Amino acid sequence: MAVVRMNITIPEKIAKKFRKEFSPGERSAAITEAVELVLAKKTKTKLIEDLIADYKMRASEPTDETEEWDQTIADGLDDED
């Protein structure tokens, strides 16, 4: 896996806690995991927003087609008597 060295800036208070919690050998993995979690959350949030927007758009569409299909639900059932 290719890696990229990055220079980031974070608040000093968080940096102190981070250095205390993680050894130098653990820090890159911890940051990678944190970034992956944030990206997954953003992706999930975007997906939910898209689904809500699509649902609202579909909910405002005419229901003529649905009504046509509803009429076919019982097709052929009365013929069994």
C-alpha cells in the first residue's frame, strides 16, 4: 500500500492528549482509523440525504401508475370460484 506523508494542524489540547494516549508507532494507524471513520460517516450522511431527497421527489409524483397496478392485484382471483 502506498503511503503519503501529511502535515496537519490540530489544537494543542488534543495533540497533548493524543501524544499521551498513543506511542509514536501507533499514531499513524490511529489517525488513519479516525479519518476512515469520519469519511464513512460523511458517506453515510450523504447517502441518507440523497435517499430522503429521492423519497420526497417520488412522494410528490402523481400516483396514477400505482392506482393502475392496484387494480391488477386481484386479477384472476375471482375466476377460481
